[in-house]
Amino acid sequence: MVLNSLCKNCGGSKWTALYSVTDFDTGTKVYWLGKCENCQIIATMDVSVDTLSRAYSRQYYGSGNAKFPHFLERWLTAGSRRNAKTILDEWRFGDEHHKTPSVLDIGCGRGTLLREFQSLGADILGLERPEFPLGEASAQFIRVGSIMDEQFNGCNFDIVIFWHVLEHMAEVEDMLQTVSGHMNENALLIIAVPNFGSYQQRLFTRHWFHLDIPRHLNHFDKNWLVTCLNRNGLSEFSISTFDLTQNIYGFVQSALNLLFPGRPNAMYRLLKHQAGNRNWFGLIPWVCFALLLLPIALLESAFSALTGRGATLTMYARNRSKNRNK
């Protein structure tokens, strides 16, 4: 397979083809993953602007109140609460802060994580794509736009978050370089992405749930991200590949994709339907299969996390250029 596109991250033109994969939502359109021979990034090839815009539908975002069944929403909210507290504790660690922290969540979705920061006393701002359905209750602290826009010149933050968002962006290095310029002294950067170097990716390849084609334009492993952060003046100090929800569900759904290739991500799509239209009877057989796979998923998640090969990658970093004298 010959790949002819220019790399949006570095402008390179030479690629190594990895494997083909169908789109997440319908399983009908085929894309290739390629590795840029110049910057070594792994990218989804030939995703048009129109295709990408259509991929961010109202169904993708969910409503302002719910995206999943109530019990899952409560689970996710509890996880966001833990994450917000952990991040604030890390920001304060080793230094006495007497100010209200400012938090920027890039690609904040419905703002679940930001609401938890707000409840803990932080000033919050979320950024989203043009397709995001403004007009919801959360829109008071969400703006449509990019941190690269002129309207944010001179705006600095104590905490900047890319929570499963960086993989949605084409120009990764430009984005990280821009973000580092918007970080206050002792500011914290948090990045969570699917781990392309994980055992799950190697096991399931084109069936891996976390590929999310075509929305995921780039795919990262630990070494690439660490190198990229250092190149842009950001120093990582904490790396984890353990995420109970993402890793276990990723294994289960990937296994279902492998077993039933004609029904890609079917259980996930049923879970995401609006509450009034959700097909509960249609979910029953998928849940039964999922329960059978759960013990294997738990074992894989534990083993992979212990060996640093878990399905998701979370990094904490600080702006090295502003803290080198500390």
C-alpha cells in the first residue's frame, strides 16, 4: 500500500503503511494507518474536513444532561470527581498556593470534568469544536474555538487538560507548543490518550475499540509523547497506563468487534442512544457476552498496567522553561 499524503504534524511525505481499519460508526469506510518516516507519528490517512465534521454529530456529543444510561453516568461522574481532586492535589503539591486555580479543558465535551473542578473552587473554561451543540446548560463555561485563536492571546492557566482529546488533533506539535505558552508558572499539563503501544492494540489491531476512526487522527505511544513533550519545553513527571473504565471496556468491546466483525462497536452504540430511544432488549445479548469476557478483561487490564502496556496512557507534565530555576 502506497500512502501519498503529507504529514499534518511535520509536513513529511514518506509513510510506512501499518494496517487498514474501518470507521467506528458504520464499519463500511476503510482507512489506513501510516507511520510518518520523518516525525514517527502514527496517523489516520486521508480524512477529509467534511468527513471529520460529519463524524462529530449530535449523537456523538449526547445531550447536555446524559450520554449513557443513568448508572453509567453516575460512574463517569464519580470518576471525574476523583480525577479533578487528584489533579488539584498534584498542582498544589510542594508549593503553597493561595489563589484560585484556573483550569482549561481543551475538548471538554459536556463539561463533566470541569463541573467537578468548579465544585472544588476552580475557575474553569472549556473549549470545543464548531460542531458542539451550544445552548445546553453547560454552555455558560464552554466556548467554541481553539487555544490557537487570537481571542486567547494573553490568557494563561494553572492547569491545562487534554482528556482523550489530543488524538483528535492533526497538528500535535504546534498545539503543544502553543499550550506551553499559555501555562502559568508551576502550571500542570495533563494528557490522556489511547496507548497505541498497548497489548490491546497489538492483540486486536483493526478491531481495537480505542482507534475510533476517523475522529482519532493520530495514535500515540509513550516514547513518542515523551519525546514530543520534551521537544516543546514540557517535562513529564508521571506516566500511567491504568484506567479501570477505559481499559476494561476497551478489551470487552474490542473482543466483541473481533468475534462479530459485521457489528462493530454495536454494544457501545446501543449504550449511547438517547434514553427514550434506547433498545434495552437489543442490549441483553451483548451484555451477556460482555459478562463472559469480563474476567479476561480484568486480568488483561491488571497485567498490562503492571507492565506499562495498558490500553490508555495518562501523563502529567510541567512547563520546564518556566520552572527550570525552581
